[in-house]
Amino acid sequence: MSPAEVLAAAVEAGDPPAAQACVLADGRARFESAHGCAHDSVFDVASVTKVAATTSALARLVADGEVGLDDSVRRFLPGAAFDASVRALLGHRAGLPAWRPLFREVMADPVASACFSREAVAPPEAWARAREIVMRAVSSTPAPTPGRREYSDLGFLALGAVIEAVSGSRLDRFCAAHVFGDRDLGFVDLGAPSSWLDGRHVLATGTTRPRAPAPGQEGLFEVPAQEEAPDPGRVDDDNAFAMGGVAGHAGVFATARALAEHAHATWIEDALGSTRGAFLVRDPADGPPRALGWDVPTPGSSAGALGAGARVLGHLGYTGCSLWLDLDRRLVAVLLTNRTLPGRHRVEGIRALRVAFHDAVATACLA
């Protein structure tokens, strides 16, 4: 099957509701397709934010001499309860836990809780208070197992704060000015009256706030009784939502073409000079192999046959998105879906779809 046929069959079956893809080879489109949506529809890319925004922004700051990979996070966040290098945070080996429902503290706060109301628009002071609560919780989190690889949203929340401390700009503004370029991707500030998404077709990813617990999170928090309604344009991840949509681990929205062009310009082209290489080599640690910010394919990887290259890196997003790079073939493959809308518990469909899509891309584009 061709990549388009793979995606069309999945969307026709309803899992996921919509899909959009773009493959670039040496910067030129080899394949583009949209199913259940238009080519210019916008998706929440979830944890692909970690490489599209946070890792790319840090690479720019390292290239400019503003940050050193071996600098301690306490240089930028003096009150942090954990002492880890920027490199360790990028490699997910700082010892921080994978995830915590930080948004619960926001929902319990008399001021910040207004952010989670679906009855009224929260005032600016509520969003400011919510960001303060989340980042205070991250900064005060101990790191009991430094050196062992554990994929951590909290680590990338901390890296987002590092970027803000160094640049003097909030993460979304820094990325808009220095990372994203004039493309259809960016954060969505939930505290602002309007955004770049105004008038755009944006794919919904869920119907409650907070979202229902993901597999493995059952019992950690409760979802208040509410009328279920899709809320496109509001970040799916609840910790990122509590940060007003602007966080180091999630929050970017994009089209497949925009995300692919950004990845090509930043990571395939030598835009970062020697800095790029430091991020793309494998980072040593006990646990699954990774580069700095990036995942690398292992047996059974969702990269499928596309992961067979000598220098392949990528990242997944919980909403059903992915970005993979083959550095030697100068190829970028982006798959965007909103697989969480049918239900967060449904994971087998996206696992199979990712492999089938990347196998088809390898057959069509690398032959």
C-alpha cells in the first residue's frame, strides 16, 4: 500500500478520525496527504513540542553561547530542588519523574482554578497564577534516580523555564522570533483573546477538561462531571493547559508541511553549525537509547522500515503525531493525527498505523 492508502484506510475505519502527512527529501515534498481534514488543517502535536520547540530553542541558545550543555540547571533556576545539567535534562536522565498531575494544584487554587472553568473566560491573573503553581511544583520536585533514563515531561518543563530565564522572553515568544520562522506552527496562548489559529480549521483531541486519565494514570485524579464538548485549539495535555498552553513539553500546533519544513531547516540543513552534531549523537545512560531531546529507533520502533538508516532520529506525540528524520538521506517524515478524540485508551490503532505508514514511506521514498 502507498502512504496515502495506509492513511485513508485508517481514517475510513475511524481510528484516527483525521490524519495529515508530509515527507520532504532534501527539502522538497515527496509526499503529502490529508484524510478527514484539509492540507492546511492544524493539529496539536503534543510531545513533538519537545523537539520542535524546546530542543530547537536550546540548540539556538547553545549555538549563540548563551547556554552550555553541561551548565547546571541551578545556574538558571537557582531554587531548583534537583541539580542536573542541561544535557542530562535533554537526555531524560536527570532523575525527575516521568509525569505528575500538576494541574490538580491549579484546580484546587481559588484564583488559578478559573482556568479550568468551562463556563467563563479566565482572567489574566488566573493564568499567571496557574503558571506559577506548575513551575513551583516542577522546581521543588526531587530527582531521586539521576543517571537512569526515564522519559520525563517535568524535565522539559524545566528546560522551558531555562529558555525563558536566559532569553528574558516567554517560550512561545522566543520560539516565534528565533525558531519557527514564518510557518504554520506555534504555541497557542490560552490567556490571549486571539491567536494565529483564528479562522483556521483545528482538529479537536478531546471533550473534557481535564482530559480522562490515560492508560496507567487511572486513580491519580478525577474528572469533574461536565458536559462533554470538543475544544479545538486548546492544548490536549492538562499540565500544558495549566501553563496557559505554553510549556516546554507540549503546546505546539502545526500543519504537517510546516512541521516538516521547520525540521528540515533546523536539523537537516546546517543552520546550527557544530552545535547540531552535539544534539544528534546518542547520549549514554542506563535505559533506552536517546540523543539530546530526540528519540532513536530501536527494534519494534514506530519508525518501521524508515528507522533502518544509520542516523535516524525522531519523536512521538501523545495525540498521535510523529516526526522522524533520516539525516543521511536528508529526509523528514511527519505524521499528524488526533487519535485521542475517540478515546485516550485506544492505543493499538496508532501503534499499528505509525509502523505501516513509515514502512510505506520507506518503500515509496527510499527505493
